[in-house]
Amino acid sequence: MATAVFPNAHKNYINGEWVEASTKKGIENRNPANTDDLVGIFPASSAEDVNRAVEAAKNAFDKWRLTPAPKRAEILFRAAEIMIERKEDLAVDMTREMGKVLAETRGDVQEAIDMTYLMAGEGRRLFGQTTPSELPNKFAMSVRAPIGVCGLITPWNFPIAIPSWKMMPALVCGNTVVIKPAQDTPLSTYHLVQILAEAGLPEGVANIVSGTGPDVGAPLMNHPDVKLVSFTGSTGVGRIVSLACAGTFKHCHLEMGGKNIILVMDDANIDLAVDGAIWGGFGTSGQRCTAASRVAVHKKVYKEFVDKFAARAKKLRVGDGLQPDIDMGPAINETQLQTVMKYVEIGKQEGAKIATGGNRLNKGAHAKGWFHEPTVFIDCDPKMRICQEEIFGPVVSVMPMNSLDEAIEIANGVKYGLSSSIYTRNVNDSFRAQRDLDTGIVYVNAPTIGAETHLPFGGTKQTGNGHRESGAPALDFYSEWKTIYIDYSDHLQRAQIDNATT
Ligand code: NAD
């Protein structure tokens, strides 16, 4: 069996073979905790490579769509089993290329395993409807039909989980795929494609082309033979993807930015809320689309919360995520670190107070990585840019508030709508909050992160465009409903006319 893993140089996977990019150029993938550590060199591919991959996927589609779904699912099931065997190696490689701590990269791999098992199970369901016809001697049903070649474009913060959220439902529904991983974290997606190949996925069914957004993502989403595009990334790039798909009426699924919030009411278990805000705000160094980058705290418990929260944030150990005693890793790259530093300056100029953090870490053990202190801004105004814009780093802005109404107004007063959370022991308030918070996901007495794969995942407003990833709703995006009427009356029957009541 061909392998994706050469000492350091990797190729694209097209039509069942690892092939060099037409450009013969590569992009370095370096460990963000130690930039001396070269994880690998990945192809800097071009439109020519995309064209080859799409052609392979198009050619493979007819056979794959006619492969019975339970058989497709068996391949996925085998892939999940292989992932379990390799879980630790996959997690270590992911920490090296992405920086988040091992406990979290193990979780990322587990999410891919869960998603793969879930979709393997769907292979024996893929339910449609059967329903009585309004006319006699007529049968009505709906079935799911595959769509064709799917172009999948993914971000770097969940390097194996997000590719699996897209690939597994696409494949079980009978589509073929070309995936373009984020250029900061291609290795984990390479491992996933390699595992699918080892599990028996036929050639051409899943292809990987690595490279930059403009050089690979753009030709992929504009390719006339790509019928569906699923994108996860920033709202700015999502808008470009959406416009590109509109021109050719491609099915288009967008999962984009967030500015998520935790609400802490005056009857909350404060220690539990602090635990949640630490995990939600600083897990993955705040680089989760669901990160709790805002916390609104009732004035009656504000001081207690802020004191405890800042003290805990200050104690977080920042460093190389491969080391067992580390709580928080680096930013993904220099640009992301610069963005964090820029927003810290903006926060200071806006008049927010720093309770802890605020500085880059670049001495001693931190000298070779993109590290930043966990940073807590307090006494923030909801209109400040640090409370409105996605920072995507270890920066949490805390705002005081007086009531549930005010808390919900603050929560909903941003352009994003991914995840929100409320800490309260009041059952009425918790139900009002879950009804009125305008986000795709709401947690009660738990932080804004922690999605499970069998439930719908996605956001409102500028976070999403109405589709949902994972859970059964993912099948709705990766298949087309086909409605079938079978008339066995042997004469013309006209719906709404021959059986009209008046
Ligand atoms: P990004 O938008 O910069 O890149 C995402 C992907 O798009 C990458 O593969 C990139 O190469 C590609 N791309 C960039 N320019 C392109 C172009 N012109 N045409 C086609 N493709 C292009 O995002 P990122 O920095 O990788 O990830 C961080 C962002 O992703 C954050 O905004 C975060 O909130 C969001 N995110 C959202 C979710 C969600 O489910 N809502 C999940 C994870 C991350």
C-alpha cells in the first residue's frame, strides 16, 4: 500500500495514488510551540491539481453512488476502528502541527471516531418517508439521492474532527469528495484520508489537495463539476465562498466565526461558572469557534467571579502541549499571535482593565513559539470592539450586568450566533434563556464548548447560512431529496383535481 508519510515531504492523494503537485513546490508545516520543529512539507498545489482531483472524483462517482449504503458504511466503520488503534499517534502529530494540548487533540481524534461511527450507522438507515397518496391506487415515498462531487474546505483548529464532520456524511450518502485542508494543519487530514484508503475506500472516492485558499480553495469552489461546497472558516472567507457558489447554484454550507458568551446569574454556582469560563475561554488557547470570549456577570456576584476567574487564569501553565503539565498551548502562527496582541492594545485603548495577562510570552521555554498569556479584561462595555469582534485567542472580556433581560440583550448584541451558555439554578431563567438566546447552540450550567457529534452543530446570523453540521441534519445537506409517486390505477389521476373536496 502506498503511504502518505515520507520523511518530511508529502504529496496529494488523487485517484488512489500519492502524487506530486504540478507546481513541484511545497509549504512548510512547523510546530507552533517550537518553530525549529519541521512537521512536514506539503504540496503548494494549483488549479491543475484541483482539476485532476475533481476529474478523479467525478469518474468515481457513478460506481460509488451505486454501492449499497450499508457497504459504504462498512468502510467507514473500519476506518473508525483504525482511528482507535492509532488514536495516540494521531493526537501527538496533531499537537505538533497545531499546538493544542494532548488531552484536547485526543478529544479531536475521538470526535472524528464518534462521527465516523455515527455515519457508519446511518448507512443502514438513510431513512426517507413513505406516506399515503391522496389518490387511490397510488404510492408515495421519498428517498435520499447523492449529489456528486463535494468540495470541502476546512480550518486549522480542529484538524481531524472538522474534516470528518464533512467527509463522513458526504461519503455515506454516496458522494465523492475533494478536500482542501488548512495549510497550517494538513497532516491530520492526510492521516484521515490515508486511514480511509486503508479501510478500503475505492480509488477516486476521497481525494486530498493541499495548498493555499486562493490557489486551491478558490479553483475547487469554482469548478463546474463540483456540485456542493462545505466550508468552515472565517466569516470573511465564507462570504467569498458563498458568492462563488451563488453564480453556479452549488449547494453551499458555511460554518463561520463566533463571539460566544457565558452568562453568570446571581444564583449561579460561582465555582462551577469559573471552571466553565476557564475551559471555555482558554481551551485550545481560545482558538475555538465556540470559545467563550465574553462573560457577562450579575453585579451581585461580579467581584467574587472576577477575582476567582482572574486568579485561575493567571495560574494556567502555558507551553508545549506535548508536555504533561501544560494547560494551554500557543497561537497557531505568527499572524494569529499578532492579531491577539493587536486586540489587547485595542482593549486597553477602549478603557477595559486587564485583570491578568496582556503580554506575549517569548522568553525561555517560550522563545521558539507563538505564545501569549491568558488574558482577562474586566469592566468591559458590550459595545467595545473586544466584546464585538472575534479575536480567536486567549482573551476573555468580562462585563457586569443587572438582570436576565440585560444579559440576553448583551448576548444577542453581536453579529455572530454560534454558542451561548447560562449559569443559574433558576429553572425559569434557564428556560427563558434557551428560548431567547439567538445562537445555534445553548448550554445550561456548562461552558460554550463541548458539542457532541449526534446533535446538530451550527450557528445563526453571520456564523452560518442555515445548514447544520453533524447529527442527522448533516444528511440533509449531503443528499438531495427525491420524491417518487407510483400510480398503479391504470388511468390518469390528477392530484388536487380529481379528488377535490369542493
Ligand atoms: P480561514 O477563513 O482563514 O480559512 C479557512 C479555509 O479557507 C482554509 O482552508 C483556507 O485555506 C481557505 N481559504 C482561505 N481563503 C480562501 C479563498 N479565497 N477561497 C477559498 N478558500 C479559501 O479560517 P481559519 O483561520 O482557518 O479558521 C479560523 C476561523 O474558522 C475562525 O473564524 C473560526 O471561528 C472559524 N471556525 C468556525 C467553525 C464553525 O463551525 N462555525 C469551526 C471552526 C472554525
